[in-house]
Amino acid sequence: MQFPDPSPSLWLDISGSYTPEPPLQGDVSVDVAIIGGGFAGLMTAYELKRAEPSLQVAVLEAKEAGYGASGRNGSFGMTVVGLGFGVMAMLRGKQFVKDAHAYMERAVDRMGELIQGEQLDCDYIRPGFLRAATTDGYIRRLQHDIALVQSLGIKGIDWIEADAVRARVNSPRYLGAMWEPRLALVNPLKLAREEKRLALRVGAQVFENTPVTEVRRMGAGFWLMTPGGKVIAKKVVFATNAYSHLFGQVGRRQTPAFTYMIATEPLAAERLAPISWQGREGIEDARNLIHYYRVTPDNRLVIGGGPAVGLTYGGDLDGDADEAGWRHLEEHIGWLFPSLKTARITHRWGGPFSVTMDLTPAVGYLGDKDAVYSLGCIGHGVSMSHLNAQTIRDLLLERQTDLTECPFVNRRVIPWPPEPLRMAAAVGIRAYLRAEDWAYERKLPKG
């Protein structure tokens, strides 16, 4: 399997030098083998070793820790599931929304406790979240969602009017916003590297530049084949998210799609002054195909998302670049913040995220209780991955806990159809989401 080199991200450029662990050479035997060296994989190793120090645990990463979505995302640790409250209630029901949101609140808190308790160097802040409305239709959508969650007894999610939004972040486009204080921002690549350090510290093995080319069930366990040797494991974890389709055991439970990001040069105080943004909140808009953006510690604007969602045939992973997507984001900066219209763009990158057919994350057993998977975070996996690691730990140790009863665990996952139907379905879903966004925005100027 081929893993193309991504466009250099801002996070890669500013995270300092890095020495990967050596690749696997020869054969090793372990109790648990974890495929994937992102947040979910590294934290599962950490949680397992803390719970059962005698376990032999190995993490196998095809490139370097944080190579996938964990190291290239928008950096938001948040409570959002799928496309948000309204869509989730329509797809899964109101009780699912309530239970899922409780899980995600716990996920944000867990991530913060870990970072602060272990003193992880990852530029962590917790500034809160704004979902901004830019049309009257989006006002109605957000107010409907807020009324929904408040009717379910969910606290801490409120509507604020345009003046209050602009007092925080001054864009002429903002007509109001949903405000939620529970959001964290990090440098995600630094965080992944720090979590590798934690996994090593508690005694897990980490093999980087070690792609797993095949997983074979052999008797009461598994053989994980790699270019330099094999891992013989009693249990296996597919912490592979957007790369899960590469493994037949996980099958068609998800498909990769691609999102794109850009970052500006560090912005002088006078350029940011018209915007304020003293609280450094993380912001999304109210679209289906959201724009998400933030200010970094060195005052760069980082923005991603929008209508350019990349799709590739047959699950090909060579979709990290999109000139039209990057150009749209550059134009959108000026549309949102006129004072930044001429800001120089220094970084452009992209990466895959994992999408299930019903737009809902999934964690669970693959048949027997000796194989577990985690996928389908749909672009909101930064915080979720950290709590999923504890859920995976409990599943592997066959513990029945409140985490193993969460709504994402062992649910029925609708498989994506085989090609060419998969591509047709993905294009159709993307077209519908774009059309609905267009209907909300058809009277707006371009940008």
C-alpha cells in the first residue's frame, strides 16, 4: 500500500526537529498490536499499559507518529459529532444526541486532563467555540439546534447576538452565533509526538515507518505482516480511521474524504486590531461543509474546510492537494476579514478524514472480542480519539463500563457499497450538502 507524502503543513513546519522510532526488523510477539500511530493508537497503548502494566503492547505506524489526520487537522478539540445536532437528531434520534454529546463533553475534558496532568508541550488553550451565522437561514438553523439541545437538558450551549459575537471576533459577516465554552485548541502534531513519548514511557513499543501490509488470523491470534518482519499478537486494534479501508477486516465501514487548509504569515498587531479576537476562540460557520478557523500563538490565521471536499476512486489516498480548494480559502479570508485580504499565505496542505455512510462515528469489536476498530470521526476526532482510547482499552480487557455502553460502541454500521457505487454515493452526498449550503447562501456575494 502506498502512503503519499502530504503537502507540508504549518504544524509540521513549526513543531521542531523529530527523530522517529526505528522500523520493525524481525519478528516480535505481543499481547496487543495497534495499527496506527495517531491519537487513538498511541493513547490506546498508553491506556492499556496504565491499566495492565504486564501487557506487551506494540504500535505500528506506516509513516511517523501523527502522519495522518492526527497531525494535519484544524486543531479543534470539541464536542461536535458528525454534521451537528440537527442532522444527528434526524439520523439517530434525540436520545442519541444527548448521549453522544455527554460522551463528547467527557472527551474534551479527558484530553485537557491528560495534557495538563502530563504537562504535554502542545500549545494547549481552552478558549471556547463560536459557530457563526452568516445568513438569516443559518440563524434559524443554529437557533433550532440550540433549542433542541436545551430541550434535552444539555447545558452550556447558548445563542449570542451579532453585537456580542463581534465584540469577541469582529467580522461584518457575523449575524449571531452559537457559543459553547467547552473547546480546546492545540498544535496537533506536537500533541501526537508527545503522546508517543507517553506510550514509550509506560513501556509500549512503537515502530514507525512500518506499514502493515496484511493482517492474518492465525489460530487464536493474528500475524501482522510488515516489510521488515511480523508481529504475532493475541489481540489487534485497527486505530486506522481514514485508512481503515486498506484492511479487509474493517471492510467498507468507512471511506476517506479530503479536507484542505491554509495558514497566513504571522499577522502584525495592526492587522489584527480591526478583528480583535482577544479570546482566541475557535470558530466554525453554520454550513454543512464548514469553514473552521483560529489564530495560532504566533498570530497566524489558520483556516480549512469549505465546499472543496476531495473524493478519490477506490479509496485512493492521493487526494491531499486541491488548488481550487486552497484558492477558495484564500478568497474566504478576505470575505470574512477585509483587513486580511492581502495577507500572505505561507502554508497549504490537506489530508483525509473518515466518513461513515450515516455520518456517525463507530467503535467496536470485529466479530470476536480479540479485534477492535475505531473510525468515522468525520473531522471531529481530536478530542474524541482520546476518550475512544479508554473505550478501546475497556473493550480489549473485556470490561463492561459506562464507556462500552456509549452510543458509538458496537452499533450497526451501514457499509459503503463497492465501486463504482461507492463513488456515486459519495459524490451524491457531497452534492446534496453543497446544494443545501448554496440554498442558504445564494444571495451572498462570492467568497
